Amino acid sequence: MEKLRLIFVLAMLLASLNIRAGWRVVIDKKTTAAVMSNAASQKLIEDRHNGRLDSINTKQEKLMKYTATMASIKELYQLSMQNITGFGEESRYYGEIVSLTASIFKDVPIVLKQLGKSPGKNHVVCLNEMTNLVSETQGLVHDFVDIVNNGKVRNPLDTAKDDGKDDGYNLLNRYERLTMANKIYNRLLEIHYKLEVMVMMCQFDNNWGDVLMAIDVESWAAYITAQNSVDGLIDNWNGLDV
């Protein structure tokens, strides 16, 4: 019995030596094409999604900067109004500066709203010009706050000498204060004028006005004024029934 088992095992071993095991890679072209197409579609969707996120982040950053700017301007208004009284005749002059500055920033959202409704040829030009005007106005407000606040601060280092710039509790004499305030007011008046013209341009735009605005803001304003004057003369003439 044991011999039969041994013979059977040996026979099985000899038979297994002639068997060759192997493997191969089977490639399905249709499946491979489908997988590659799906991967490409997924990559395209991810790229568009990432681009959309970047655009949203950029808009959020711009909005945050604009919000921070307006918050700083509001704070400057509060600082300037704290010390605006106590200068006698100058207080009325300083009050005009604050009022003019408030009018400037009142025009900013109007221009933005009009540009958003009907962006024309000069959309980018207007936005760039308005950004520069807002930045310059903010700097002028800073200077104005410095003038007003200097009226309530005494420099202890200058108590032992007279440098000719002391006006009671003010570090600047009256002439210097009024000179600086006058420069600020004149420039703010020019900025206010430009913004008013931009508001008019956004509300009453036309093709010829686009050309004039691209060349010169004042030429555009003169054209609109002259056109209105001519229309008024014609209406008056027609009203005579001649």
C-alpha cells in the first residue's frame, strides 16, 4: 500500500513538470478610451472650477479693500469733526471742506451704478479715473485732519523757543492753516467737478460724447452745455410763432 502511494506521488510530480504556467496583459481599447475621456473631462471641470474660485477670491479681495477704504474714510470724518469747532471764522471754512468731501464720496456709488448698468467704451477709463480721484481725496482728507488736529495739540519741545508758528494752542499760525486749507479745498473742488461730469456722462451718454470724453472731460461738458443752449434757443424761437 505504501509503495502504491509512493508510486502515485512520483507520477504526479513527473506529470507536473511538463505543465508551463504563464500570464499576459489583456488591453481593452474601448475601456481605455472611455477612461481617458472621463479623466480629461474631469480635469477640464476641475480647471474651470478652480478658475471660478480664483475669480471669486479676487472679487472678494477687491470688495474687502473697498470696504476697508470706506471704513477708514468714515473714521477720518469722525476725527475731523471732533476738532472742527473752536477756530472762529475758520470753522466755517473747514465745514465747507467736510461738506465738499462728503459730496465727492456721494457721487462715487452713483458712477459705479451707472457704469454697471451700461458699460460703454470708456468704462475702464472711468473706473481708473474714479479710483485715482478717490485715492487723492482720501489723501487730502488725511491732510485736512492733520490741520484740524494740530489746533488742539501743543508740542512740549517748543515751549522754550518761539519758532513763529504758534497760534495759541495751535502749532500752525493762521496764515499757514488757511493757505493749506485753501489748497485742499481748491483741489477737492476740482475733483468734485470731475465726478459730477462723470455722473452726467454716465446718465446722458451718446456716441459723439464718447469721443469727446475720451479726448477731454471739459470738452465733453462744453459740448453738452452748448447743445442744451442751442436746443433752448430753438425752443424759444419756435415759441414765438414766427
